[in-house]
Amino acid sequence: MHRTPTRARRRRATATALALGALTLGGVVTLPAQPAAADTGVANGDVIANLWQWNWKSVGKECTDVLDPAGYGAVQVAPPEESLKQQNFYWWDVYQPYSYKLDSRFGSAGDFKDMIDTCHAAGIEVYTDAVINHTAAQTGTGYAGTTIGDRYDTPDYDPADSDDCRKTIANWSDQYEVQHCELLGMPDLDTGEQGVRDKIAGFLNTQIDLGVDGFRVDAAKHIETGDLNAIVGALHTTTSGDAPYITQEVYPGNPPALGDYYNNGDVLDFTYAAAMKSQFQGGDIANLASFGSSWGLADEAHSNTFVTNHDTERNGYTLSYKDGATATLANVFQLARGYGRPSVYAAWTFDQSDQAPPNDGNGFVTGTDCGSGWACVDRDAAVAGMVGWHNAVGDAQVANWQSPASNVIGFGRGDKGFVALNNTSDAHTFTYSTGLPDGTYANVIDGGATSVTVSGGKAELTVPAKGAVAFHG
């Protein structure tokens, strides 16, 4: 199983106590009505909430009101640097950096720092999306007012800092071209040069010194692994005294090989996400009995799993919020099965692939309103309940696997917890061997509204259509 950050590692001397008021989460999770300290005392595990393109104030509030009470361990946020601001304010603006100023469409540098401090006070680590492979393909004006007339000449880089291969990648079987030419026309930084690596490391260290705990390295596949290793090696320790957490975007398809990046940290496990779609949509989840590294997944010690992300929910590679209960069940399985380090993705609803996040008309992202324009999967009752379940079972091994019918499964994690999933359109009843001591247990899928009785190690469970039942000791 994946290493689990401890609560002690996340304590900051600068953390301030914040008041937590009453909040009802869209009818799916109800938090305590009484005021509480910023840190609820709930154990935080290793689950990452990927709050993609939420603004900084909304992220801070979510850390306090939702992520800590549910037991999440970290939040992954959008690229914090200044980026292209084009007239349609598309989501991909933020993957075209204009400068390393920490003023963006998500808030000011002050808002960014406040978000970090707020999340730390709630015991939640903060990881940012690091766009360090390239600069912007389009000239114009950025969200902090920076103007660029030559895409190779930015406030942080001169033309000589870009790779000599100034053409868009065309031959994806040529590793040199993949790692030195231009991804979608964006100038590729020459990370083989020490001066360029120093600037990138400096940008990341600025964030670490503000309290950032790790990074999701965008387009890592397009950076030579040795260059990236040198950058990672130059990073400061975090404010908690640890090496920053690193996860890398290495999109499927060689070259380069996924395993080449293990020396730098974790890798986003796209094969895992694809498997979730193939089995939960049109397959049979009973096939998941053999789920593991033999399925072509990343090495478990380096796998950062997910059900969907911002690219794959748009290109159809994975499930998405549009798949409703099916996608929710896939998230339940991810948290129950235990492989690598899991991420839960929550973003906004969209009708067109390029569509901008909800904004103020000038491109600046507005506050997250889960009842209007946002798909807050991290708050879903079943998902939030399974985060705590995942933490409770820890490293216990999969046990008592049962598949009483097609697309119906149940399994335990040692004697710590049991879960049953029904991926059919009708309720299903079966008596499962749970491996848990006799007693009555709360069903975490509905927040404890129902309970389960275990007698003689067995429990008769009626699992709703496209639903689940889960409980732990």
C-alpha cells in the first residue's frame, strides 16, 4: 500500500485557529451545526481531493468545511502562476504560463497564501499543478497584466532558453521529438540547461517556502526524466520538514516509458482510470477480482490513481460526472480496493470541451457553488464516506471476495471493513461473509442513516441499484 502522511507531519507552527460554522452540503453530507476548531480532529489519510480550477478562497473553505471532516489528506489545486488571458477565457488558458507571478484567474498572491494557511490549519496538505515544461503558445495579455509580443521572450525566459526544435510534435514515436519539440505549439523550455532548471526550481521553491507541500508535474512526459530529477533534487524541504510530494503526468504511449519516471516520484495512473471505465461501463465489475499490476497499471508504490481528470473527462478516455451513479461507484471502488495513492476529482459542469470555468465575465473564477455549475464529487455522501472507510482499513489486505451475480461484488479489507457494490439497475440481496466481528455497524455510504448487522461473520445486504453498502470497525 502507499505511504500515508501522518497528521504530525502536517502541523505548522504558523497555523491559526479558524471558526467553522454550520454547513449543509447540497443534501449529501451534513456537518456538525455547532462551531468547531479549524482542525476537526478527524484522522487525515492519503486521499487527494483534486479541486480543479476552484478559486483560492473556495479551496480554503473546502479544506475547513469538507476535506478535513471527511478525512482527506491533501488538496491538489490549479496552476497558480499568471497565464494567458484570451477572449473566451477557456480552461486551458492556465496551461499557457505568462509569468511566474502568483497572481492568476484564481486570486491574488495574498489569496493563494491565505488558502495554504487555511488548509494547513485544517490539517490538509496543498499540492499545486506545476506547468514547467513550456511557456504560452499565444501572445497577448495575462491575468496579472503581463503583455507578451514574442512567445519565446517572456518575463522569466529569453529566446535562448527554449529548445532548438521549434516545431509542433508530429512523430509521437520519436522520443527526442516528444521531449524537445513543442507540445501544441507551446515553446518547449530547454531543461537540459542548468540556468533553465534553476529558474524552474526557483519558481517551485517560492511556492514551497509559502507552504506548498507538493506538485503535480504537468506534461512530465515531455521533460527528460534526468532533467526533471535534477529539478526535483533542487527543491527545498516543505514547511513540515519533508521532501515535497511529486506526482507526474505521463500520458499513455511510449516513448518514454512510464517506469522511467519512478525515480522522481509518483505517476498519474491513466491505465487505472481506463480500467475503471471499461469495467463499470459495459463490462462486469466481477472481473475486478484479479485487479492489480497484471492489468498493466503503474507500479503500486508509484501509482497515483484517479477515476477521471480534466483531460480524460473531455476526451472520453474515462468516466466523468456525466456518468452519474456509475462514476460514483467507480470512486467507491477506488477508495475501497486500495492501490497506490487515490485522487478524487471535483470540477465544474460543461457543455463544450473548451468551456471556461464559472467566472465573473473577465475570466476570473468565481466562488464554487455546488448547486450551480459545479460537480462537487468530493462532497458526495458515498465518496466522502469512503474516504473515512479507506483511512480506517489502512493497509489491510483484500479478503472475502464474493461475486454473487454479474456486476455485483463484495469484499473486505482484512477484518477492518467490508463493502458491497451493485452496478446493475435493480437492487440485489445476498448474505456476505464479511470477516468482521459480530455487531452493528454504520453504513458510511449514506452517512450512517442505515446500519448493518453482522452475525456469525455474515451480513445480509440489500444493495440498491447502482449503489453500495460499506462499513468498518
